[in-house]
Amino acid sequence: MNERVPQRVPHRIRLVRYALTATATVGLALTALTPPPASAAPRPDVVQQRLDALVKEDGVPAALATVKGRDGRSRTYTAGVGDLATGARVPVDGQIRAGSNTKAFVAVVVLQLVAEGEVGLDTPVDTYLPGLLRGDGIDGRNITVRQLLQQTSGLPDYMAAPALSDFTTIQYRYFEPRELLDGALAQKAHFPAGTQWEYSNTNYLVAGLIIQKVTGRPFGEEVTKRVIDRIGLRHTYVPAAGETALREPHPHGYLRTAQDAPPADYTDMDTSMAWAAGAVVSTDTDLNTFYGALLAGRLLPADQLAQMRTTVRAEILGRGVRYGLGIQSRPLTCGGLVWGHGGTAVAYRTRGGVTEDGRAVNIALTIVPDGPTGVRLTDAVHAALCR
């Protein structure tokens, strides 16, 4: 056997070892009980910091956000006040008017109809709405459904019509879609269809009319059935005709009427003037869910989703921005793309989207910001997705 015979350790050495062990144990205990130095305190949340700055430095009444991080968890944020008159708190994940995010909902419905063989992307609008689009340089026989969804039709924006020049006078006025369209057709085409890109709400007004003609149902009912109910958006809806108030807890939205005037409360409104171009009401969390489901293929077959994500340059919206069919891509400062749309209603603005790996953010402001504030809103989206 090669076992060693254990040697006896002298008593003095055993005492030294015991003393060292005891000292180390006490040291560990003291370390556990000692609070960390101030420098080790948790870092401030960058999203909260950005929202607070938009309120304190830019004068935004309220800012709300929902962020889904790399860990898959969603976090909600608020800053400011929900009602300038009363000072009420901002409701967490409150409802807001989602504005042109509506266009992504409408594009999904049209592309579902394409997948069902009811609509052709490269079919002229006149096939579905014969004789409707006629004007100076405007001819529905030369404008395709794809060009509507991609904003390359050349149709002038109905929002530039005189009837919509003063929001304070039409807050509760009802508009028929045809009345809005007439405001666009009274203008000259901006360019021949398919030759340029230019954002125009009229494109989605016509897309809504196509949905109604093909399905025989109101566009809002089709959006509800095919998108909202399908993926369980519990706080999202298309307002009914004549409905002016938001249905659930919400922050008030405000309109700047003059540079030195206090913001006017524009929370309640008749959204018929936005119709298929921007009437949807939602929340930050529901918008994250919608865009996440869309990119994950839960709303469209692969072929139609690929068509939706085929983009053209739209840098007027920002450096590197490209526009697909009712959805846009924007390069992130940390690499990759964020896919979404964003929206501006009369008294609300939203920005955000989702990434390929499932991160998501939507930020809502309760006033339409000016240029510098709008840039800082976009920067906040980047900060939320890149942390």
C-alpha cells in the first residue's frame, strides 16, 4: 500500500489556522451586512429618464411607454400629468389615439384579401371602385392597390383640403369618406403613379373604400374581426360613427392653437376625418402586441408578409427610413432595424415598433411635438431598444 501516514499537526499551527478561518468568516459576514457604496446603486432607467425629460424640458403634458426587453418582459412607464386642468395622474398604459398606426391595420386587411384571392396587389383601383378616382392627373385605371399601400400613387393628401385647415372648428364634425376624397380630387396629382414616394392619407382612405366594396362590410368591422379580435387586442378599437370619447382610462390629449396660447383639450373628437387613415384607438402595450404578431407571421401568410416588408426609400421620415405596405423600417443606432409605423392624431403622437428578435417599444405623447421634440421622441425609442 502507498497510503501516506498522516502526520500530527502541532497545536500552535492548529490555533493559527483556526484564527485565520474565523477572521475570514467574520469578514464575509461583515461584507454581507455592509451596504454597497453609493457608486453601486442601481443605474437610472434610461426610458424613464427620457420620458421625464420630454415632460420637464420639452413641455409635453404626458408621456407613456411600454417596452418589451431582451428578457421578454414588458415594462410600462408614465411621466407628466394626465389632465392639465385637474393634475390627475397619467393612467398606466392608458388609451391613446393611435393615428396612422391605423394604416398598418388596414394594410393587413387588404393583404389578407390578397391572400384570399379577393384583391390583386397590382390590379388597378378602378377594378374595385370604377370611375371613383378621376381628377387633374388622377386616374384610377393607372393606380394600383400596391401603390396605394406603398404611398407611391401620386394622390394628393385630403388633409390639405381647406375644410380641414382649422381643427378647432371641426372637433365634433362628421365627415363622409366621399367628402374627404373630394377634397383630395380637387387638387392636382403630385406625380404620375409609381414614379415617386410621398406620404398621403388619401391612399388609405381609398384602401378603406376597397375593403368595404370587396367585403360588403364597414372597414372598422373588418379590422376588428381580422386583426383586433384575432390576436386579442383587448384595449384597441375602431370608433363607431359619432363616437367621440375614449372608452377606457386615458390621458387627455392637447392641441397647440397658437404659440403663446395654452394647449386646448382635444381628447374628445369625431374621428371620421381620420377614418381608415388614422381612427384606431389603442394602448402602447396593444400596439407592441400587434406589431409583434405581425412580424411573427400570425396575421399574414409568408408571401403577403414578404410583400409588406418589401420597401422603398422614404427618408423624408428620417435617415435610412424605408416604407413597405403600411409598415416602415428604421435603422437603429445599435444596429438592426425597428419595424412599425407610428402615428399622429390631432392631440397625440406615437412612435415605436419591434425588432427581429422580439424587442418592442411604443411611446405616446399627449401633444403633437414640434421638430426638436419629435427628434427627441425618436431618440427615446432608440434608447429603449438599444439598452
